[in-house]
Amino acid sequence: MVQLFGWHEMLELSNLADHEAQDIDAAKVEAAIAYAEAEVNSYLGKFYSLAAVANLATVPVVLTNKTADIARYQLDNLRAREDVRQRYEDALKWLAMVAKGLVDLGLPTNEPTAQGGAPDYFASDRVFTQDTLKDY
């Protein structure tokens, strides 16, 4: 998030109540990221294999950025700046579009598992045939 929003921004957002802080509060940032990831998963988990996404070498940049926008909004809870709120709302709209299938992330999807076809029937060979019943 520092790469996206800058060190000073993250210092301020993670220490809204402590204006004298000299270090980013990593615990607050991690909590905001965890919340953002959970929110993203609530939109995409039904359609995308999120476990597979976590193992990808590169997650789509747009997904990373939208998740960061959500986390930033969570951190900016005291002053709720307009640009941060707008980016959050845009991220939610984008996630809704992804969930509707209007945007393709190019990620592995949750393919429905095969539900088996018609049942197989097995029977032993016929005991009574025309040949065995010809004398009766």
C-alpha cells in the first residue's frame, strides 16, 4: 500500500489518533487489508477459485489496486475524504461487475463439478432364452 499511496499517507492513515507517530502502524494496515480481502472474496469467491488466486505468481494489478482502495477507505474512517470514498465506491461497483460476469479477470473459475450422468445398470446373463424354453 505504501507503493500505491505513499509512505506519508500510510503513516497518517494508520495513526489517525496519534499525530506524533513516526512509524506506520503495521497492525492497523494489516487489519484493513484483511478486511478488504474479505470484502473482495465476498464478491468473487462464488465465481473464482480464490485459493488458486492466492497461489498465482502475479495477481491481476487491477484486483490488487481495488483491494488497496477498499483497505485505504477502512483506514480513513475518521475523516472520510471524498476522493478516498469515491475510489471505495468505484471498487465496489467494479467488483459487482466482475461478479455479474461483465468483467473478466482471467483467473481460474470455480468450474461446477461433474454431476454424473444416467445410472449404469448391470444384470447377469439371461437364464431363460428361446433356446432354453423351446421344449416347454
